[in-house]
Amino acid sequence: MANLQVRSIDDQLYIALGRRAKMENRSISQEVISILKKHLSSPVSQHEKNTQNFLELCGTWESEQSSAQIIKEIKQSRRTDGRLKVDF
């Protein structure tokens, strides 16, 4: 079985690991292994889930147009009639 040594752990992180290990009746090493196993065994990372959720909220569309064409249309559709001007 392999060994892993981690150096320069932030004091607050080490304290948090110790608290969590104590709650689970484990050593800090056992707790770190448990956390790593749990994280690495999940089929999709939380980051990937967050990205997917964000994309679902934003909405997407498919178009035959290139991105340059879409940008050009957006710019052309902008109004410059001064509707936001404030006269004092």
C-alpha cells in the first residue's frame, strides 16, 4: 500500500480536519482517505454539476450563424436614439 505525505497544510484546514475526524471517530489520516474516496468515487464532480446547472438556468440555442454574425446582428439592433439621455 502506498504512502502519501502532505506538507504545508493551513492551520485552519488542519483544525477542521481534526474536528471532522473526531466526529467520525477516525484519525486525521483516515478522514482524509475517506474524503478522497468519497470525492473520487462520484461519477460527476460537483464542479461539473454546478456548470451544468448554470447552463440550464441560462439557456442555450443553436444557430447556423457564426458567432461573428450573431455579434454583428446584436450590435446592429442596438438603438442609439438617446432614450437614456437626461436633460437638466
